[in-house]
Amino acid sequence: MPRVIVTLYFTGAFPTIFNVILLFSFLVTIFFILHSYAKQFAQFITVTCLDWKPLLKDDNHKKVIIDSLRFLTREGRATIYAFVLMSNHFHLIWQIMGNHKREDVQRDFLKFTGQQILKLLRNAKSDQLDELLVQTRDRKYQVWERDSLGIELRSSAITRQKLDYIHNNPVKAGLCQYPEDYKYSSARFYLLNELNWEFLKHCDGD
């Protein structure tokens, strides 16, 4: 149908005003198709602490991440399908929603969580704060490594692979025997159907 409209437009088969209306409608439709296409895939991301420092070993720092994921869900900015919080990095499967741009949501998420962790370190007078001193042009301290890894999940097979990878991360690290034994992940949500993290939504990776 769009091809027919464009053909008619250029052959002058319709009055000029009608041509303009049709072409405008066509372009708007294409814009929204492309716009939604960019967001229809969930994404697996990995965020690493600066120099792999164990900043997330403290449960209070983990809570900053959890609360921020809860906020993103409540505000309709992202859907969270899976996660795991390790001592020096974390993994997520999320999908950006509505008209929000992934780069904006991710930037704000990392900026806010970094600021909150720095605040906790200052209040605790932690020695870790000195380890995060970078004194660059745009910041004094840095919590997260730049350029977090992101992979679009374009098939159910890849989605299942990433889910398994996330949930087995603590097992491979020797933190637990089974994925569901680890508190700070979505494993119990998927393996035991427990609603221990209310912001999670099931991702059908089968």
C-alpha cells in the first residue's frame, strides 16, 4: 500500500493537496514503525564497577540498584525481565518503553545510582571513596566503567541463553550451590515462581 501511494504521488494521479496529505501520512507511519522497531527487542546489559572494584559487596549499595530498577518500572521507562547483582558488576535484561530513548534511560540510571553510592561512601567515610577518584574534566569520582556492554535479544534462544547466564553467575562465582539460593537475582522468580521482586516481568525465553 505505501508503494502504491508513493507511485500515485509521483505520477500526479491525485490532486496536489491530497498528494501532500498522503505523503505526510506515509512518512509519519514509517517514522513510527521505525521508532517502535528500535524498541521492540529486550536488551542484555552488563555494568561494571570502576576497575572491577567490589562496590556492590555492600547490600546497601545493592539496594540503590534495586530501588532504581523499581523506579524505572513504576515510571514506565523500562520493563525489567531479569537481573543479578554481583560484588563488582551486574547484569540486566530490560526493555525501554514508550517514547524513552535507551541511551537517555541508561545514562540517567547509571548517573543516579553512581551518585547515590558515592553519597553512601561519603557518609560512611569509606576508604573506597579515594579509590574512585578520577579527577577528569567532567567528574571528580567515577563509580561505573564507561561504555557498558549491551546486546539486543533478537531471538528466544539468545534470550534463554542470557537468562541462564545471569542466573548461573553467582554459582560460577562460588557464592551459592544453586541459582535460586542467591538473593540478589531474578532466579527465584523464574525457577520457583516467587514474587520476591515485584518489579519483574516474565520474559518468555522458551
